[in-house]
Amino acid sequence: MRQGILGLLRAAGDSYLSGEEIAEKLGVSRTAVWKHINELKAAGYNIESQARNGYKLVGAPDRLLPEVIGHGLGNKIIGSNIVAFEDIASTNTEAKRLAAQGSPDGTIVVAESQNTGKGRLDRSFFCPKGGIWFSVILKPDFLPQEAPKCTLMAAVAIAEAMEKVGLKAGIKWPNDILYQGRKLVGILTEMSAEIDRINYVVIGMGINAIIDPKIFPEDIKEKAGSMSMFLGDFDRVAFFQEVLRRLEVHYLDVRRRGFAGVLESWRRLSITLGESINVLGINETFAGEAVDIDEDGALLVKPEGSEEIRKVYAGDVSIRPRK
């Protein structure tokens, strides 16, 4: 009902639309229209009401609501189904639950805040209001061993969207996006699969969008950043829509021809390749030069004092200061 009312008000543009016209077009009572108009106003929509003239939509809220995100999005898959929360424990947890229950490919779970957001290695992730905390459900037909590269795909999509708003952010292998040394984005990919078949992939993405740096916890204050630190205020919803559009472009490309295009874009956007790094692996720590990523998304590293190339599939990487 709300979507229908918003569609009619948007189509009317600067003109007023009477409650009677809306009721007739939607096949409901004028009382129902009045009720839903008030709900839209409570949700943050600026709707003017005039006696004898009706209603006019003046503005939409800066809130991550399905009808706001979906308006003008234009995607066929990513965001075709949007589930939104004011606050949630974890969008990834909810997305996995929905995926197991049959939610379609491209479903988005988004929240204004998370209270138990998680990153890699079960680390906590600070997710206050003003960020963009979301998970996307994918149901691809590629093999399970390809799924970790979905993290690279998500990182490329977000970094490209940031480029469009003037932030030339870089991707630090495997899952962080940084700008001027500060982390703006974290990504966590999870999967349910059989031996030769993926049931679903859930990519969780946390974007520090419009967040006052003063509220960052002490332990991350020197490392974390937000987009608004560098851009000032900006249209959070429009930026999120661009992220979803870039995800759609790359997901369709991956389904058509594999991850070659994603890997090429990742290399262009990487701030890891060519740098001296420290690798904190599961069983060891070593220093070396990040040379490339291979077709599986593993980081290729030349250890110090060696000519061999080692593949790093998992672990933490820190970039060493240049001398």
C-alpha cells in the first residue's frame, strides 16, 4: 500500500493528488489512504496536505527504507527484494535465516544500526546509526571454491561507488577499503554449500558513511574513518543505490564469464599490490612484497630474502611504512 501511494505521489510531481483519487486508483478507502499517509509522514517522508487539494510529496527521508532504496534503482537482481530494520543484531545472521527459508537471489537485508555486528575472525564491528550495514543473498551456480571471490567482487563494487562521489579509496587484501589510511569498509562473506553446489552466499558489508568520528570506540579511533570525514554531508541513500548498481553489474558479469573482470578491477583498485607487507597467517607470520593475486583470489607474496612466491589464502595483512 505504501509503495502504491508513493508511486502515485511521485508520478504527480509538483501537483496535488486528492485522497479520493488515490483511494480509487488503489481500490481502498479514503480512511486507509489517510492512515498510510500518516505512517509515511512518521517514517520521515515530507508530504504536504491541503484541504480540498490533497497530498503532495515534497521529499524522502535519509533512511534505508525499501521504498526509498528501490525508487529508481533499476536493478533486476540485487535489491529486487529488500528487507529493512531500524536496528538488528546482525544483518548476516538474518540474511542466512532468510536464505535458508528460500529468499530469492539478490535479496538485501539492511539496517540503520547493528548491535552485534561481526567482522572476520569473529571480531566485533562498530555499527552505529549513520552507517550502511547490509547483507546480500546470492544463489549463484558456480562451484563452492569460487565463493570467497565474492568478497573481492563486493570490495570492487563499493570502491567504484566511492570513486563516483569523489573518494579514491583503495582495497586492502582481502576485505577492507581504506582512504588516507583509515578503514571505511569491512566485508564478511559466508556460505552454505554441498560438495559441488552452493546453497547460498551471504556477503555482509559495513560502510562507515555519515558517522561522527568522535563516537568511534577508543581502540579503533586512530584507524577507523567515515566517508563524511572527507566528503562532509552527502546523500547516503543515493550512494547506497550506486553500490547496489555496481554489485549488479559485477554479479551479472561473474555469472556470464567468471571472475576475470572482478580480478582485473580489484588489481586497479588495490593498495596492497607492490607494497611491503606483514602477513599474519593462521600458523605463522612473515614479511614480504605483495606481488599479485591469482585466479582464486589468493594473495601472491614474495617473502623477504627469498625468490619463491607464496600463496596466502587467509590471514591478516598490514602494509609496512615506506622507508
